[in-house]
Amino acid sequence: MLSDPTPSTHADLWSGLISDDSDAEVGVLGVPFDGAVSFRRGTAFAPAKLRELSCHLASCNEEGRPLNLKVRDYGDISPDLEWSRYFQAVEDRAVEVLRHPLALFLGGDHSVPIPLMRAFNQVVGGPYGIVHFDAHPDLADVYEGHRWSHACTERRALELSGMQPEHLVFIGLRSFMREEWDFLKTHPEITYFTARDCYRQGIEAIAKEVVQTLQDVEAVYFTLDIDGLDPAYAPGTGTPEGGGLSTRDLLELVREVFRGLPVRAMDVVEVAPPLDCADITSVAALKVIYEVLGVIQEKQRYKD
């Protein structure tokens, strides 16, 4: 079920940080699946594109601090036409990747976190938190006849044994179906910040509230839908929504959240290279990933 993680013969996959070390600080798994989208497809090409572009990035964070942590890339879960069997394969493989201090998952559409969060629930137990960066809350129970649609991600997460509504935080929301809005109103324990909240309060204040909200959990899963960014910064995505956050805001957000909380897993989803312009969206996603790597390196060094 696994494909070769190396997209070409270029020697510098993940900027030369690639390693076969089972104790690597970061484990990477690609899930090139876009069978659950409700608008435009193309996210199945994202894992290969992100790896391809990683070969051309400097191994440092944006402040110039060198990255010397190890990244073990497990390749991709090859496509399977049988949906439930594929999601089970994703869950099983994710359990292995979650043994690393940070598991980084490359989607794929936003249904991909459904099996990934099941694996997280299996490994971590609870209590844990979920930070969901997105233009949409993905709280539909069923969408277009499917319970595993990319519009149902967090409804499925809330069914997991280790997940409680008070440990779910949304950031960047600006588009709601009526069912989702009603669900949020009947579950006031769920924390959410709209894109307008982020604009009016400032991203630093929002980040501090997120950290405060989840300060008591044992682990955090960060799911990053690239359409949480404004389409000016991420045009290559299937369901863009105007009025989103900037790449600068997202970089500041992930820095504070990853520094302040025990984030054990992160996914990057809904990057659609065929819909992109000059790889703008993929480059934005990679910039965020590399800043996260920098924070993970700092935390591991401090821990050691």
C-alpha cells in the first residue's frame, strides 16, 4: 500500500533532513486522497508536490536558525477504490507514524483526518485537544449522502472516546451551513474564532486564547485546511472562501500554539496543485511546515 516517498532523484528531500532513524523527531505520511470533496478535486497531488518543492527550501526557520532535526518519510498510502478499506489502511499506518514526537500528515482532502484522528485516539487515549484551522467547521453529520465527507470531519472526531467538545477549537471560520451553525449554538462548550475575530482581536491574542483553552490536555492534534487562508495566499484549493487569514497570521499562530501546547500530530489538507498558480499554495503550506519543524526542534532540545 505504500509508494516511494521520493518524488525525483533530487538528493535533498525535506532539505536534506530525511533519515531512516526510527527515533527521528518527525514522521511524515502522505495520504493522496480526494474522493470526499464536494467541489473541485486535485488534493491527491499535494503530497508529491510538497515533497518536490521541499527539495528547494533552505533547512532553516524564517529567522535563520538551522534545522538539524531528523525527518523520517514513510511515503504515501496508495489509493484504494474501496473507501472503508483505504481509511482503515490509513489509520493502521498512522499509528506507526504517531510514535514520533511529531507526526506530519500530508493530505488529501479534509476527510483524511477522519482515520488519522481515529489513530490519534488509539495512540493517545485522552484527554486530548483538536485545533482546527479552516474557513469551514466541517460539522455536518452527513453531507451529500456520506458520513466521511470532508464536510463531516469534526462530527466524526467528536464521536471518538478521548475527545470532548470543550477540547475542540476552530480558527478562521467564515462559512457555515445551517446545520453546522445550529450545532455550534447547541454546543457552547466548543470554542471558535471566526476570521473576523482574528482580524479584530489580532492573531497573537487569538493564539493565547487557544493555548489557554487547551492548557490541561495531554496532547493536541492540529488540522490545517489551507483554505483557512485567504485565496490571495492560497488560490490552489477546492473550496476557497474570501476574507481569510494571511500567511503571516498563520505563521504566527502555529508558532504560539506549537510552543504553548503539546501538539503531537499535524495534518495539512486541501492543497490542490492542479488549481494552484505558480505553486503559491504549496509554498505557503511548506513555509508553515518548516516553522513548525523549527518549534519542534526547539522543544526537543529543551526537553533533552
